Amino acid sequence: MAIDLASPPKHICILRLSALGDISHTLPIVRTLQKHWPETQITWVIGKLEHQLVCDIPDIEFIVFDKDQGLAAYKALRRHMRGRRFDVLLHMQMSIRASLASLLIPARIRLGFDRQRAKDLQWLFTNHKIPHKPKQHVIDSFFGFTEALGIEEHGLEWNIPIPDDARAYAEKTISTDKKTLIISPCSSMSYRNWTVEGYAQVADYAAERHDMQVVLCGGPSAIEHEYGEKITSLCRHKPLNLIGQTDIKQLLALLKKADLVIAPDSGPAHLATAVGTPVIGLYAATNPDRARPYLSADIVVNKYPEAIELQYGKPDADLPWGTRARAATSMASIKPTDVTAILDAYLSDLSTARP
């Protein structure tokens, strides 16, 4: 049942600190709120890195919560909230850190996840819950917050600004005479990562079979640099390795200009979705029905049922929603031919669809 609001709220606060993929998942909810209640002020409490992605979205007040500052981050948030009161707090992050931060945000309605899904005792920090709906994609579960406020529409708009200099960088970097395949090989969770050998074989296949320009993208972490170097060394047709060389807006511009992206369950997979680029998602460790690139359901490599059965000895339907297959062999169950078959089919369908 929707919360009985006599009129549109004057001021809503969203609490969603991280991570990049989930910030991307949150944006359609924000855009839906803006469309239905254009006069409502929106404040978003967000993580420091994640703020770089959305900082230039107009008509939203961002308050950065830098978790690396420890106690100082809470003190800074308390100063920001002094003398303020919100009509509604959307507590959209299930973590103790976020829930403690929520205590510093004064709001009459404190809306969180239903008790069945509210991990880390989040239900203790809210006075209203979204309706329980089982087995949802993360984006659909986030829309539970707007549904609880009486908004039924699910507006799938992201509209993340891309600065002119980032667009110019992508134009200069990516060739215009070939289709471009971006491979973003790593997730922040290492158990979600596929093999360097698999990526190298797919990169060579795309270059040889489809004459594609292959670009490697990713962040500056040691494991991402290692992946980039190993994939490049194994490839006969050397990809353009940009891992660790782009900021978030440049990455977004590259993803938008690409024809196709290959990635595991990771931030870049969902950022590509946000800018309208199809993603071949590599899923064995996590359930694609819950966390796939939202608009690319038909081109997901799904080895999750097999990986779950192998690790737990029972089908995924008999396990809690969102159970992860963290075994070292889970992602290795994806074969290069699984990926190239989808690549072939996608490009064939694309060619057929042209007038």
C-alpha cells in the first residue's frame, strides 16, 4: 500500500552511497521523481567516487559522504543536516555504515526495504517499508521506493551528463572506420572476474572474424592493470589498453561511443546500459535475473544455474535470491565459445536489421 501523501513532498533526501553500478541503478528512480514532482527538491547523500559520475546533474543537491574519513564523515554529514528537515528519506542502501548515516538525516517519513530483504538490520532504521516483491532485478527493487510513494511509472531514463572534453577524448580515441568492442574485464569483486585467457581469445576473435577495434577499459587498481597487461600479451591482435588511464566521465564517453561492451557484473556494465550501449554480460558468480545489464537480457552469457548447482548441490530456485557462486571455478565455467556465439548472433541480427 502506498504511503498517504496529501501533496507532493517539498524536499526528499536519497541515501545511496555506493557503488557505481548501484548509483546507475538509482538514476531512473531519481528521474522518475523529477518527472512526476518537478517542484520537489532532491538532496542525494552519496559516496566520494560515485559523486564524480553524477556531480553535474542539475537540480540535485549532492552531499558527499567520504567513507575513508571514518568518524569525520559522520561529523561532516551532521553539520550539513543541522537545521534541516526532509519530508521523505529514501534509505536505499543496506549497510550498517549507511544506516548509521541515516540517523543524522532528519525526516518525517523514513522509507527503507521490506524486512524480508533488509540486510544488516536496515529495517530498524526506517519507519516505512517498500512492498515485498520476491526475485526482482535491483532496478525493479529500487522502483519499490517510488511505488511506495504512489508513483507507478518506471521511467528508464539516466541522462548522465558527459562533458565536451570527455566526448572529444572518446572521438579522438575510438576509430570511426570500424565497429568498436570495449572489454571491461574486472569487477571490484574478484570472484566475478572471468579468465584473462578467455578475454584474449574473444578479443582476437572479434578482431579477426568481425574486424572490430578492441579497447580495454577499467580502473587504476593493481588487479585491473594486471588483467590488461596479461590480456594484451596473449592477444595476436593487440587491443588498445586504456585500463587506469581514464576518469569516470571519459570512461562514460568511451562506453557511449562503443558499439558493444563485454563485462562481468560490474560498474562499467551498468554504466554502458545507462548510455544506451548493449552489453554482453558474463554471469556465473551472480544471478543475471537480479543483476544483469538491465536492457541487455537477450545477450547475457548465463552459467549461473550450473555454477550454483556445482557449489551448493541444489538448484538456484532452492536457495535464497541473490545467492552468489564464489568458487574459483564459477566464472571459469564460461567458455570463449559461449561469448563468441552471442557476439556472432548479435552482430548478425544487427546487420539483418539494417535497411
